[in-house]
Amino acid sequence: MLVLVALATLSFTAKDGVTLRLKPQQGKTYTITSKANMMNVMEVQGQTMNQQQKLESRQSFTATNVTDNESLIETQIEAVKLSISQMGMKLEYDSEHPEKTSPMLAGQTAAMDKVIKKMETVKYDAMGNIIDSLNLEMSQLGAAITRLPEEELSVGSTWNFNQTQSVSGTEIIAKMTYTVTAISKKSVDVNISGTVEGSNEISGTYEGTASINPQTGLVMNSSTKSNISMTINEQGMSIPMTMVGNTTIEVK
């Protein structure tokens, strides 16, 4: 569900330039807090159905071994809170207060219960590429920036990253562009834009911002908005669906 945000140590190689390399502070434990709101709108037999989802999670990560070429990260999901509102009903799940879980969500949340507090180890190279991970969902999904550029960056520089994933049997291709808007001793600010496409007539857009702290080498906060359309084939029916959402991530 939620994963490590991209890590980047920023070394200033010119007066107004910066080179991004993965080198987090060894031995320090950070906490990622993520909040996502999603509105799903479906057209079923001429009727409009709305569903609102709110997801909050807290994940920790520790850089246990860091070299110039590799970083070994230990990470685990600490807590998850989910709320779904549809057709006048509100369903809730709270990993820290399981007694509040709605009975109708018991089946879906069983998978969450299995991964919460389970330690996973992820190894990255200097560019932020995953070298080794038993659970890619813990290391990739939800990251605002997932791949670092080779070249030095200055204000106005851009780099691209394309990623293909399979979600519930559906292949999704995300094409992202990152643009540097400001560089200072305290932060490197980036604009995020992109598109998504795939089977089941999936299409959509992403946009947002991220701020990187050059002292800690982390994406300290990001905010992204998405607008995705797709068609669901269910029981012989083709159901158009639109998903509009926003996600914020903060690292401390």
C-alpha cells in the first residue's frame, strides 16, 4: 500500500547545480506519514454511484548499511487507517483499534493485518534503483520520485521515468516528468507531471510537487493529484469509472 519515498543525497557540484545520489544517513530511523483521499464515480445502468475512500498510513524505515554504491533499508508499516463511504454507509478500519473495524471490511483488511509490523529489507543502488526486495509493494508504490537522474540538475532541468505495473491483472504504464523549480541550501523543489495508460481503457493524469531536503537527502514532503478513467467489465456489463484523488506524504 505504502512504501518508501525515494531517497536522494544531494551533492552540490556547481554554483546552481545539484547531482542526486542515494545515500541516506546510516542508523537513523525516519517516519513516513501518508494521507490519500479518493473519490470514485461509477455509471451503472444509467445511475451514478459515488464512493469516497480515505487512507492514512505510517511507515518507518532505517538505513542499516550505506556505502557510495548501495543502501540497505529496513522498513515496516506501523499503522493503517481506512474509511469508505458509499450509499449512505460508512465502513472503517483502524489497525491500532481493531475493535472499530466494520464487519463488512473484515475480508479485505485481513491482508493488511498480515503485513503490518512485518519487517522488510530493501536494497537500492546509488541511483535509487531497487537491487533486491522480497516485497516490491513495500519499496515502490506511492513514491513521489522513484528514479534519480544521472546528470547534474539546475533550475529548469527535467528528467523522465516510465514504470509498468500489474494491478489486479491490469497492466498500467505511468509516464512521469520531473522539473526542478528551485534550488537552495534548505530544499530542492520539483514539479511532477505525468500520464497513465493501460488495458481496460485506462487513461489519466498526475500532477504535483515535491520538496527535497539536501541536508538529510530525503523527499521530505510531496503532494500529488490524480484523475484516472477506466472501464470495468462486470457480469457482462461495461461500467465507466472515474477516480479523482490527492495524496500527501511527509517524512520526519
